[in-house]
Amino acid sequence: MSNKQFPYIDDSGNVVIPFNSDPKYHFWKEGQQLSVTLQEMKINEGVWNKHTKKPYPGDAA
């Protein structure tokens, strides 16, 4: 069993990306864009808008 953690949303609606998560989630160190991680997490529009200015997936641009 791996001890790697996965990104999650805390009780305040903040995205938490643990340092021991897969490096692909480390957007601050050349990992994938945060918006890609948010899509993978299937977060709601409110959390999306809190963390990125990109249009919510499925919204007309």
C-alpha cells in the first residue's frame, strides 16, 4: 500500500495538495495545472471559482 496522499478539499473549501502526493499534482513545481487537478477532483463550481479564474468546465465561455 502506498503512503502517497491525494489532493482534497478541506472543511473551508480550500484545495489541499499534500507534499507527499504524486508530483504530478505539484503545480508549483512544474506539475500539471491546478485547473486539471480540480477537474480530476470533480469539484463544484463554488470551489472552482475560489481557486481559478478559468471558466468552470461546461460553462459557455
